[in-house]
Amino acid sequence: MKISNFVVKTLGLLAVSLGISVSAQAGTQGVSETEIVLGSHQPLSGPLAGWGVPVTNGLRMRAEEINAAGGIHGRSIRIVVEDTAYSPTKAAQAGSKLINKDKIFAMIGALGTPTNMVTIPMLQKKGLHNLFPLSAARQMYEPLDPLKFSIFAPYYEGAKQTTEYFVQEKGKKVIGILYQDDDYGKEVRAGVADQLAEMGMTLAAETTYKRGAKDFSSQIAKLQAAGCDLVVLGTVIRETIGAVVTARKMGWKVDMLVSGAGYTPHVAFLAKGATHGLYASFQVPIPYADTASSELKAWMEKYKAKYDADANIQAAYGYRAMSLFAVAAEQAGHHIDSAKLTAALESITGYTDMFGGPALSFSSTSHVGTTQGGLAQIDGTRWVTLIDILE
């Protein structure tokens, strides 16, 4: 019929004028015939900029490589990043913009436990994925949800594994903890407390700090007064350095163990030897050029040339997150949507790359890539791996 043909042509012209393809997935936010839009919120300023900036660089670097190679089924990846300054309030604003204005297909590599806890419900309400957040909290993949996938061994499991190791292998008997007073810190605390309970022990002392704190003298004094022979730290970069340096200035040479959030090159080299001896649980070893494989060294050189900064573990995490998305998106097929992406992610098994660490696998019953991690220690101004995987 002439009217039907006219309507079809008119709709087609309108779609073209709006940059929409009739053949693109109707109703799939963030996907057009030419691109897939991803979002990420990062602390590009504030106390965790040392994490947020390199993670963002890693995400962008890998996306650019994928696009240069032809994209995902002919679509380029466009990533929009918003600054949170590690503030839940700003994370809410960033999440709202990314979801409602930028119309992202999925969130990827968003950094921070308290910030992700704000944006995950926002994403779920819209049926959008939260992929591979830079947080090892169990809430990043529990309860099981088709929209939540994590690639990090949980803080909780890392705290349990390392606590058990220090009690059984190092003979530690008086365990104390200093942790950030938020969802992240509470996850570390729960792992330590639960493992001690399984061994018939309890925390000898515990103390907290608010995000951004700079003075740890009262907290360290409390732990010292309790006679702790091991202090677990649920801290991040600056606070980790502050806590260790404070203890050493007080003449207290107690063994200290930080969660994976404090396992960064900054904690070693910025302290200029003052954090020597600090232990950490970790998942992927920090890359150092003099010990890297030829493939990893080439990546580090490319990163340095592109961003005029040394490649670090944070950049590796961002790069890996984008690589995994590409694997799943290719598997999901040309007509990608939320359900197809979930199915593709659940089919990934034994994923490894140049960065090392335990292989990553997902399934219909588990959306955390691994629960395994290792133990490292600072020797001078760099981290040295002691145990690859703690059983």
C-alpha cells in the first residue's frame, strides 16, 4: 500500500536524521549500528586519584586498540568517564548522568566499594550491567544477579586466607585491625574476625578511621597498647602509608598486613623505604619492567609513551576489564543485548593474560572470576611476591 510505504520511508528518514538505525537493537540502550557506549566512574581527583587515573588510562588504551582493530562486530567502543573524587554523593551524580544522559550500555571498571554501592541499584533499575568494578567487596557479585560480574578475589576471602596463614604459619596470637569506616573496611574486618572465630580466637583490638584521615597516632597507640603481634590494615594508598609510618615513628615494628586495596607501587616507592616489610594480599602481581615478560614489557613501554607515566597494576586492571568486555561482547554476537551479554560472560572459563594471577572463570552460578590470591611483601621500595596462591 502507498500509505505503508510512505510511513516506512518517513520513519527511515527520521531514524537517519536522529542517528538511529532501524536495524539496530530496538530498546538496547547504548548500542547503535556504529558504537557501544560504556560508562565508568573513577576518583580522578581526591585521595584515590592514584587509582582512578591509571585505571581510566587502561580502559581507554584497550578500547582504542579494539577500535583500531575493527571494533566489536563493526562497532567502536566509546567510553564516558565521570569523576567521583571517591565520594558516594558524587558517585550518585555521576551514575545518574552516565545512565540517563549518556545512555550507557554498561558500567565498567567503576572504582570504589562505597561508590559502587550507590550506583549498582541505579544500574539494576535500568537493567544495565555493572562489570568488573574496582572493588573486591562481595556485594560486587552477591547476591547472584545477571547484571553483576566481578574479576577480583574478595577482600573477605583475602583477609581470611592471610589471617589463617599468619596464625598457623607465623605463629601470630594477638591480632588487631585498623580499617576504613565504610563498606570496604567492614569487608576486610569481617574476613579477619570470621577466620579468627573459626580458629577459636577473637580480635584483640580494632579501630577505624574516616576516609581522607591523615593522623593515625591514636589508632596505632590503641593497637600497640593491646599488645598486637599482627595488625591488619583495611586501608588504601595514603592511609596505608600513614598507618605504617606512624607505627615506625613510635618505634613499633609490629608486622602489618594490608588488603589488596593497599597493594600498589605507590605504597612502596612513595614511602621511600618507610613501608619496608609491609605484607599484602594480592591477586595480580605488580608489573616491574626488569622482571616483565617481553609482551608485558612492550605493553608497559606503550603505556609510558602514551600517558608519560609508568604503567602500574591499576592500569593493568583497567586494561584487563576492557579486554574481558570485548571477549564477552564478541561472543554475544551482532545483536548484543543485556541477556546475550550475561550468557556470554557466563561462558568465559580459564581466562588468562599477560598480567598473570589466577585464571578467571564465570558460570550461571558464580559471577566472581576467582576467590584466589597470594601474599606479597615490600622489600625496600618495591613489592616482592612471597606466595602466588594461598590455599
